[in-house]
Amino acid sequence: MAELSQILLAARGVGREHEPLWLATVMRVKGSAYRHAGARMLFSSGQVLAGSVSGGCLEAGIVRKGPWLSRERPACISFDGSHEAGDDEEAPRGTGCDGIVDILIERVQFGTPCSPLSVIEDCLHSERRTVLATVFQSNDPLAPVGARLTLDEHGEFSTHGLSGPAWATLARASSEAMAAPGSGARVIASDGIEALLEVIEPPPHLFVIGAGPDARPMVEFATALGFGVTVCETNARVAVRERFAQRASLHIGSIDSIASQIAARRTPVAVVMSHHYPTDLQALGMLLGSRAAYIGMLGPARRTRRMLQEMFGEGASLSHRDRARLRAPIGLDLGAETPAQIALSVIAEVQAVLAHASALPLSEKRRPIHGLVPTLDVPAEAELGKTGTA
């Protein structure tokens, strides 16, 4: 999410100067590549503004030739491990890996129908899940390359340049993706078109309960990952306001007053680190009654066990859900000592919990780092009555 936020900030900044903008988006990867489907790069005529689509192998060539390649309409270009398919000696020299990457290049601006910039901005700011389907290969004149369909949480469809059977196929696939848990990308192949279908999730929001100096690196790491961040403090000290100015939202008030803010967020997570036992005790009770997907308690495990005993009595046990989201002591075992190291271990654990990842070394994985983006062969709507597919 940090990359999408950076792209939006860069686009808004340049847009004020009325400078033309282009967006390059990874549509499909076959084999190994540094970035995977959905990775984006915003560029102007001459420079990368935000994001990336490779490890540095393709960006310069796309910036140089992208405006020309997409001068009339969006263009999908394939890059392989040795050279750009079908181009000349000045083309980028491959992906840096041994895979084949399809990248859509298009002129973009805010306010146009189904503009990816507007769709992403609305998703992030409103915290509403969105499905975005983009055609990148086509021999159907009713669904050209660059045609789009979006679906919001209210069931509202929007389209640009898309009609006919492809519209019905992508609408059905988008509805199924919206109804399914989790996010991710998949390629939809149907009757002459291929489209990337993405489920864009709003970013998590971290509530840091405690505003000491050690909370600052926690805020900085979370912000770097694109999380929203609110620092919660019961005492409106000037030092607190100065410490977190320009870094996070600041909530000054009682612990109970935080509950409504947590309830308003789609994916709230929380870290309790006030270093004040009564405050932390009250915060733990409030968070266990909240929707927080992760509750991290700074300090030794025995301190949190004591709190739980005070709240629920000797021998009481937490529900399976609460045991899964309560982490005490907080963080992964990284040998952390300094505030920055502790913050790194905590934010890494939050990321692993939200991604349902193991947090094991990648060198120990026996499967690809990134899950393969599936290609779903979907019968055209006109064929559904013949095949009986629902």
C-alpha cells in the first residue's frame, strides 16, 4: 500500500503543474520476476515519479519509450529475460530474472472514467474494498486493451471502453472476487480477451497507545509500509505533539474514547506501549472488546498474564480468536534491543499476521516467494446456457 500511496502523492503533485503522466502496470508474469502482477510505476516524460515494475532493469526504457508506445491508446508490452520482445537494440535488456513480464503502459489522469488513479485514491481514502479488472490482451473490438471494469463494496459497477460478452464475463468474475475473502490478483481469460483482475484492499490502520520516544520508530516503520497511524495519549503534553507532528494523527483523550476510532477502521491493529501499568491494563481490556486484528503488548509475558488474571480471574482462558490476535511479548525474535530494532520486530510481526505468513526465512521456503497468479479460463456469457456453468 505504501507504493500506491506514493504514486497518488506524486500524481497529485505533478498534476498541479499540468504535466502529462503515464502509468506502467505489471499485468502478468510467467516464470521468475522481481515484481509481480499489480506492481505499478508512475512516470512523466523523462523521469520515474513513484513505484517500480522491476528491479531497475526496465524502468529507464519504459520512461524513454512508453509515451511513444502509448501515444494513441494503451499498449501492453512483453519483456523477457534477454530482451524486449519485438523491439530494437535500444530496448531495455530484459527483466533481470528469467521470466516474461507483460506490462500495460497508458496515459493517466484523475477524473477520467475508471481512471486507475481515481479508483485507487477512492479505495485508500474511503477504506472501501474495490475490484479492478483491466484488459491487457484482446482481439475483441468491444473490449480493447486498456478497457476497464470496477466494482465497489456497494455492488456498483463502472466501466470504460468495455461492452458485449466481455463486460458480462468480467462483471461476474469481479462479483465472485468481491465475495471471496482476501485480496490478490488473477488473470481472466475468456473468448479473445485476457484481463488482470485485482482486489485492492484499503491499508491497515495502526493505533499506538503510548507516545514515548520509543513510539516514534514504530510510527515511522508503519508509515513506510503505507499503514495509517494514530498515536493515542491521555495527556496532551507539548512534547508529544512535537514528537509526532507531520508523522501521524494524534488522539488525546481517555482510553475508552479510542474505541470508536478503532471501530471506524476497516483493518485496525494496535500496539500498547504506554509503560504505565494501569493505562496498559485498561487498553488491553478495551482492545479485547474491539475489532483489532492484532493486539501487541510491550513488556514481558508475565506482565500481560497478570493483567488477564486481574480482568478475568485466575484460571480463565481466552477465546481462540483472542489468543490468535494477542501477542505478548510483542514482536518477532530478531535479537532486538534498541527502540528502532524493537519497532522493526513488531511491524514485521504485524505484517506477517495480516498476510497470514509464516515469518520463516525465505531460504527455508520450498515454494515460490510470491504465489503464482492464477489464470482462470472463463466461458463467455453467450456460452453459459450451453455449458450449464453458473
